[in-house]
Amino acid sequence: MPKKVTWNAAAIQETIHEAKAYGFSIQETAPFDWTTFKHKRDAYVKRLNGIYEKNLKNDKVEYLNGTASFVSKDVVKIVGQDGQEQQVRAKKILVAVGGRPSKIGVEGEELGINSDGFFDLEKQPKKVAVVGAGYIAVEMAGMFHHLGTETHLFIRHDKFLRTFDPMIQDKIMDEYKRQGLHIHTNSSQSKLEDLGNGMKKLHYKDDQGESTMDVDCVLWAIGRTPEIEKLKIENAGIEVDDKNHIKVDKYQNTNVDGIYALGDVCNAGMELTPVAIAAGRRLGDRLFGGKKDAHLDYTNVPSVVFSHPTVGSIGLTEPEAREKFGDTVKIYTSSFTAMYYAMMEPEDKGPTAYKLICEGPNERVVGLHILGQGSDEILQGFGVAIKMGATKADFDSCVAIHPTSAEELVTMK
């Protein structure tokens, strides 16, 4: 939620810049007020947390605020913020603690921040180095840049968002470069040192060789790790995989009867907030709602990257589809300039690119990958169709809404 609010602010800044092409003359009397925005965002999150806590109370859920750890497979100890301890015995225990940002293991690492620290920044950095190539790195680099920070993005390989379709990787990489982000490919970091006065020196290596860079802020965004250290899961005999994720089956059962796990802490994959919520609802239906076979289907889960522009993806990438279905795969693509940019100069026009991946004689849609304005909102409806087994003919039979970008998805040749 706080990330999307920040993305909204960055999108508004983009719109202010683009308004000139539509005949508006907008003069900013002051730069973006990061500090005021940060405090309003904090208040919004606090209000949300209060609403959730109130809902628990209204539903007569006993809410214990503290740090939990297993005593045995059916007993959990909770240590409150005041140091008081209590134990709870239960027939069913759900572990849904999520994860925390991973550490990179570089000398001076503690001088940087992680994605949690991003939301704690009281002042806007003038120059920032973002290290990482996934959702968080790409999103936060985009937000920093569009809000006015000189942004350097360091990635380990030659592309970012490496789990996404190659078309998405190529297009968003090119667009970030066009927008003016500084991308350091095939990079590694060896040291971060404090220069005083809030400045740091990052020692790194990239395609250009070894170098250093002075920045106000380094953001480590190299992935997340299950938050299980304090849980003492060994006291309950819970098994984990080689990445410390709790092992579960398709019903979210662990190896211990009566103990369940879901979300980023387990090995089910798809470490996304709505995936955890959906898995939790189905687990509740199975355990307490009489739906004995209720479980989350982890195939065809839509996901969005709040980059600039947004990216939407569901199903298989083209390489995955070709590996699974071979020569029966057929690809439809469309790359164009959205009508929104019609009034703008060529150098200010952003890209839109869509890919539809089909397989078999009926051309069942097994993958959809979209990049461009509104992709986050467009994907939801098409996600429903693909989840229902839609074919290319089903897409074609829907009348296009004109003029929109989304119409390209039902008129693709």
C-alpha cells in the first residue's frame, strides 16, 4: 500500500511533465515535498493498521501483540513488548510471518538501507544507488527517478526482471534508459564506506570496469528471506527447504499435522501479497468452512510490476511455453504508441507492447504479457478470461473498446 501511494506520486510528476503537450502551462513553485508526503503516507498506513486491528476485535478474534516462538507442535510462546510472556495451546497453528529483505554480505552493508528503510527516509536523496533486479529494485528505482533523484540501478546480469518474458525485459530496460535512469549491467559491489555528512562511497565493478560512486543513499533490494529465525520451528519439528522456506503441500499443510504455512514464508512460490491472502481464504474455507478440497491454484496467477510504465503478466513466458508445448505454440504481438502520447514530441513518447502466447489447435491462451500505461488495471479482466481457459477465438469475438490500448488484445493478428 505505501509503495503504490509513492508510485502514484511519481506518476503525478510524470503527468505534470507531460501536460505541456496538451496545452497546459504548469509551473511548480517548489520541488516535490518528500518529507510532508512521507508523514502523510505514514498516517495512511497507521490508519489502515488500525482498521484491520478493529476488524479483528469486531470479529471477536483475540489479538496478541508480541513475538511468537514454538514451544512444541501445539504450544506457542508469545513475548509482548513489555517483556511479559504467555503461552497458547492450539489444535491448529498457521505460520504466516512473511519475509524480510535479504542481506548482500558486502563490507559496510549496514550503511545502506533496504526496502523497509525506503519508507523511513525523512528527506529525499539527491543521488541514490539501487542494487537489485527484481520487482522491488525496479519499482523503487523508477519512483526515485520520477520524483527527482539521480538514480543508478545496479544489476548482476545484462537485464532485470529476469523471471518475466524476454519482451518485457527488453522493453522496460530500453524505456528506463530512455527516461534517464543510469543502469549498470553485470555489476557487483565490494564495499560501502561512510564519507560523513550523510554521504557514502560505493565500490563496484560493472561493464566499464572497477569504479566508485559517491551517493546519499544505497538501497539494497536483492530479494527476500523467510522470517523464521525467532520462531524456533525446530521445537515443532517443521521441515524447511534449502532456502529456509517452510515446506508445504498444495493444501498449505506442513509435515506436522495441525501446522500450516502460507505466504512468503513457505515454498509454494509466488511471493505476492494477494497470493497469500487468497491462500489464507481457501485454507480457512477448508479447515472451518466445510470445503474439504479448498486450496489455491498457483497456476495462472496475474502479477504486476509498478514500474514506469507498468508491467502485467500472467501464465507462461514464451521460453516456458515453447519448452512445455513445443511446436504447437503460436505467438501474437503488438507494439505501438498509445494515443495518450499523440500530442507529444517523439522523444517524450513511451512504449506499449503486448504479447499473447497460445498453444494447441484451439489456440488456448497460456500466457499474456503487457507493458504500457494502465497495464496494472487491464490485466485483471484478462486474467479472469485466461483462468477460465480462454482461446484466441474468445479474445477475437469480443468487440474492441475504441480508442483504448486494451483493444489491441482483442484485435491482434
